[in-house]
Amino acid sequence: MRAAIFCFFLLLSAPALADTYAFGNRLVVSGDGAGKVMEVAGKPDRIVNLENEQGAVYGERWDYYLGGKTVSIYLIDGIVKQITEAR
């Protein structure tokens, strides 16, 4: 019974999880603006426009190359929507 209750509350908390990445001792999280990202992470190494099927730009991906991995921050309307990390 305890396991079922634990799983129930774990599933309830899943939507509350946000993308987060630490640059040094400062964090970038989903919902931050582009200005805060620039302040915390600095100028990106690469900026890629995000386009829909018709070719219209709807956002940007900011890539940071950090010691053998790439941190990508997806901005839509100037707001962080997703953060990914790839090696």
C-alpha cells in the first residue's frame, strides 16, 4: 500500500519538474527570459533559428559547447521552453 501511495505522489509531482541547468553556481530554468540566460551563461557559441514546416521562424536554439558536451537552450518568444544536454 505504501508503494502505491508513493507512486501516486511521484506521478503527481512529475509535471512540476522543470528543465534546469547550472552554469557555475547559477541556474537557468524553464521560464527564464533570454536576458537572464545571457547574464548567467554568457553569449552562446551558436544560435540556430527554429522553423516550422512553412519555414517561418518561431524561436531560437542557443548552443553552448562545454567540455565535450553541448547544452542547448530552446527559446520561444524570448522565454526558455526546454534545455537539453548532449555528449
